[in-house]
Amino acid sequence: MTQVTVLRGAGRRRDWSDEERLEILREAFSPGAKVSHVARRFDVSRGLIYQWRRTAMRRVQEAFVPAVIDNTSEAGLAPPAPAEPEAAIVLDLSDGRRMRISASAPPALAAAALRAMR
């Protein structure tokens, strides 16, 4: 038997609480769930569930605050190690040694280093 909900008066739309929406969203997008089955069970349209999800995702993205790294050194902390220049070529040798050639190295120096490795 089919169930029909008749809404009358000025408030023709159903009013879902945030808790109800969250429950429906969790169930609809849990692993293995089908949105159409959840929508049918809660008597809500699939499109409305997707709209709720988009709204929730926007709220989460708006709430995201990027991290800020403060480079000021505090007393008692060791200074950070100097950063290595980015290597354009890294050679791992069979005896465990590693040769790194910086991207800013002159081409003649890089060629000489590679010839020496032969």
C-alpha cells in the first residue's frame, strides 16, 4: 500500500531539522547505500538529498581555515636546518651513496660530475 502525505495551509513544505538532514545524509552516502532507497524510506526527493549534500559541503569548505606557519624562532628551540637546493638529478649508487646535482648547477659542472661517475 502506498502512503500519501497531504500538507495543507500556509506551510505546505516539510521542515526538516538539521539533525534529521544529517541522519538522512549519513545514511544516503554511507558505503553501499543507494540514495533512491534512502529517499523513498524517508519520503524525500533524491534531488533534495543531493541539494542538502552540496549545501553541507559548501559549509565545510567555508569553515576550513588554512594553516599559517610562523617562522619566528622561540627561545630554546634549535634553528631550522638550512634547506637543500632542489635537485634536478639524483643518482642512487649501488654502494648506497647518492649524488645530487642541483638545478642551478652550471651545465659544465653537471657534465663533469656525470663523466666522473662512469
